[in-house]
Amino acid sequence: MLKIAIQKSGRLFTDSINLLKDCGIKVNNGKDQLKVAVSGFDAEVLFLRNSDIPRYLEDGVADIAIIGENVITEKQADVAILEKLGFSKCRLSLAIPKGHNYQDITSLDGKKIATSYPNTLTDFLNRHGVSASIHRISGSVEIAPNIGLADAICDLVSSGSTLFKNGLEEKDIILKSEACLAANKKSLEIYGAQISELQFRIQAVLKGRNNKYILFNIPNDKIEEASKILPVLKSATILPLMAEGWSSLHSVISEEDFWEVIGKLKVCGAEGILVVPIEKMVI
Ligand code: PRT
């Protein structure tokens, strides 16, 4: 049976459970169990530590997983990344105490850097021909410069508030990460059809999340102009209104273009603009 690994507890847990739920896969709650059955899909879910998942995935203990891309890179796991999932976005960055001199990465030549990501950092330093001493620590990396353990740190950053609170400044981004769907390469062959089905469902959910359904009223002589503003799937739906000379136009717009498109539509003469979330989108 297909084994899907997700984080046991932590930042990825809730979003992973919700994504599976939106894909019609209900995880029968058993947070204290290692393995649970699911309904709505022929699979079982393994609850594991995020940092352990790359190894389990590589070894085939799990076939597929929802995991932070950063740990796959750090563990140098030979797995296939199938989808980026749009949550748990962060970056692995180099930071130094505020006010300290930093021109570029070569400023760290001969310095001490504290991190929980020694492999990713070593690789980055090597690529830039920088030689620094790496102190591997497993938590609270941000306090290392304040207690004299290191000159700089390399750690995950999302809002930046941890760096700020510890008087540190972000100087270089080593990698950007988000949760992703990753698979054991052999499992891709063994469970190809099931993994494709899961991917199909995830894509439909993510497209729904990234798009909005929009409908608005527009004078008939402005329909063509308004249609050109809309990045439509195929072509906008137009329905006549009872009011003479007016129509209702329906379409889908991406979250990214949202405010720009709305602004242009208002200038074009759109009225009564309604925006509705989309649950799933199959194209
Ligand atoms: O125990 P386990 O192995 O399951 O996981 P963990 O202890 O590594 O778990 P967790 O839950 O802390 O992180 C899981 C994953 O979430 C990470 O591997 C990343 O993929 C992702 N993620 C996203 C983050 C952050 N954002 C994040 N901000 N992981 C950690 N942080 C920490 C960072 O280390 C620093 O201490 O948050 C602090 C910085 O946050 P800001 O908002 O102050 O910048």
C-alpha cells in the first residue's frame, strides 16, 4: 500500500493534513501513532520528523512525502520533487551582527559560522571559494554570535523577526524553500498511477487556492475591452442582464494579478464586482 509521510508535529503538520483533506484524503487522527489508515485514498500515512523524512523516503520506508525542500537539500537525498506546495515558505540565509562589515560572501573568509545546515552551507561556500569554519548546532542558532560562538549564522528565516530580535542582519540568501511533494524514485514506478492521481488532486487544489472566480456587471459596449483585461481560462462567460445594455461577465483571475486586474476593470466601467474563492480547479 502507498505510504505517505508527513511531519509528526511542527510547522508543516496542519497544512499537510489540510492539503490531504482538500484532496479528499481524510487522515484518521492518531497524532501519537506512527502509522494511520486514511479514507478516500488507498494509502496509509506515516507521521515522522521532518528532518528524518528524506532518509525514510530514500530508503523506501515511505513512498511519498510532504516535506520542506530545505531538508532534502541538506540531507542530499536522492528523491524526486514532484510539486511545490506553496506553504512553509522560508529561506536559508547568512546573517551577521548589525553594523559588522560585510561586502559580499568573501567577507566571511576565515570566520566562524554557526548552522544546523552544514552541508548546504559548505556547498555554498565552496561554490564561492570561501573558506570558513562551520559550527554545527542543532537549535537556537541565532544566539551564537551573542555568546561568542560564531561571527555569523546560517539559518532559516521567514518573517525575519528572530534575526531582528537578536540584533542580526540578513546578508545573503543561500536557498529558498517551501513544502513540497517528494517521492522515492522506485515508488514512482511501482505506484505510478496512484501517485499521479494524488498529484492530479493536489494540482486541482493548489490551482483553486491560487485563483479567484470573478463576476461583474459591464455595459455591453465595454465587454470587448474588459475581456482583454482578463487572463481567462478559455474565454469569459457573458450573461445578459435584465437592465438594457448591460451584461454580467464571469471569469477566473490569479491571486497574483488580482489587484491590478480589479483596478483596470474599474477604470473600464465594471460595477458590482464580486470575487469568490475557488475550491478546486481542473483544467
Ligand atoms: O522535528 P522535525 O524534524 O519534524 O522538524 P523541525 O524541528 O525542523 O521542525 P519545524 O516544524 O520547526 O520546521 C519544519 C520546516 O518548516 C522547516 O524544515 C522548513 O522547511 C519550514 N520552515 C518555514 C521553517 C521556518 N519557516 C522557520 N522560520 N523552519 C524553521 N523556522 C525557524 C528558524 O529556524 C528560526 O529559528 O523560525 C525562526 C525564524 O523565523 P522568523 O519568522 O523569525 O524569521
